[in-house]
Amino acid sequence: MRCLITGGAGFIGSALANRLVREGHHVRALDDLSAGDPARLDSQVLFTRGDVKDVPKLWTLLQHVDCVYHLAARVSVPESILYPRDYNDVNVGGTVAIMEAVRDAGVKRVVLASSGAIYGEQRRQPVSEKTIPNPRSPYAVSKIAAEHYVFTIGVLCGIETVALRIFNAYGPGQFVPASHAPVIPQFLKQALGGGSLIVFGDGNQTRDFVYIDDVVDALFAAATASDVDRRIINVGSGQEVSINQLVEKVARATGREVSPLYSQADNGGVSRLVADIGLARQKLGYSPRVDLDRGLELMLTLDPQFQVAVDQ
């Protein structure tokens, strides 16, 4: 199979690209390097630096491609509140551009990396794909729009399309920006550095943390699965964990005494969120293999950014 991965040097994109080449597939990766690093990629991946909205460049990269994984996006919920135009430009405009180019190049299937953030606040948990979205941020709105564009253009142009709503992915190699960092690597960094773990809200809010290898399993299967055209499929662990529980797990994994510092500057987002992964099991043969305790151990073992502190 010949694949193009947009956002291919990012956290999820690079893990997917490396898995695909290990399985013998031909992989091209496109990334503007705003958050990606081509050093993460296997030498067999054909990397191109560029903007996902550059349609002429996409035409070149899409020649003889069987499947496109569209992962290029800006992904910070807090940042999207500050810069909604940027999120619309990249996440929506980039999706429209890739679908135009896919149409012109005759690609047969597109797999969109969408987000569990689309669901927002919901009374009934776990959330299934039939749950009506309740977006709470411009980021979530941009992902809903991306889904609609992918499915609509897919139907009009005879392209098979599937959207995977990925929940809170984590794992070795996850980018930790100076602001709005993902909670798991941020907690590990704070614990190993001897600092307090900053918890927004009261810490009782829950999330579904899914290990990177499990996310890649689902993406890998989505390229060739049958009966997934125009399907939305949740990809999570199916396990609900509160932020306070995460603090305890980080303390055990690092062997450090940690002291949570609660900040009311932010309410911590939605109160509960966990994925119903029944459809992923049915359509993709998906079965999460790495629970959160094991995932934290793997991050401390495999991620160089934590090694110095662990060894001290």
C-alpha cells in the first residue's frame, strides 16, 4: 500500500508512519514542522516539508497513493480559544485542500484523525458515536467541520472516508510545549523535577487516556477495513480515569512524592469523558493492549526526555 500522512512528523503521525514502513508499506509524510520533528521518522519514510493547504504540492505527493491519513491539525483546546481563526484556517481549510487534491489525484480512501473533544459535556457516559456533539471550543468545532467536509466531498467524488475520533492520546515522544502542554507528559515532568503537579479545577473531572500504540493499531486497520465508509469511530481505552487518580498513578510510576496544587484559574474542562469503543472493536478489530499504569512505565522507560530525571 502507498500512503500519504499529513502531519506525518507529529506525535501520532510519526508513530503511524514508522509502523507502516515496518509492515512493508510505502509511506510519504508531509509536515510543516510547526510541532513535528522529522528525526522521529524511519529513514524509509519519504518526508516533505510543506503546508497542507499547498494543493499543487499535494498533487505531486498523491500520485499513485492508495490511502491518505489526514492528521495535520492544530490541536490545543486552550490555544484555539485564543486563536480561533488560525484553527479554522488550518483544521478546516487544510481539510478542504486535502480533499480537493485527493479528488483530483483519484485516491480511493481517506482516514481522518478527528477528536473526542467534539462530544463536550455529556450526561451519559461512555459516549458513543450516536451521541450528539456538544463542542466547547473552536478546536472541537473545527474537527466537526472537518468531518463534514471529508464525508461530503467523499460522497460527491466517490472517495471512501472514515473519521476516527481519538481521545486523549499519550506516549513516548509526545511534544511538550511551554504552554498548554498535554497533561500526562506535563505531570511526569513536574513529578520528576520535584515540583507540584498543577491540577485545574478540583481534579474530579475524568478522561479517557489511550496509549499511542493502540491509536496506531486503529489507524492502521482503518486503511483497509471493510464497511467503514462514512463511519465515525471512537478510539480510546474505554477506561475512565479522574485527574486525581492520574496524580496517584504518576506518583507510583515515578516513585516520587508529589503534591497536587489546585488552580481555579481554569475549571478543567468537561466533567466526564470516556469512549464507548464497541464500534471500533466491531469494525476495526480494535482491542486496547496498554493500560494507563503500563503506559506510564513505558513513557519513563522509552522517552529520552524523562531519562535523566529517572536515573537521578
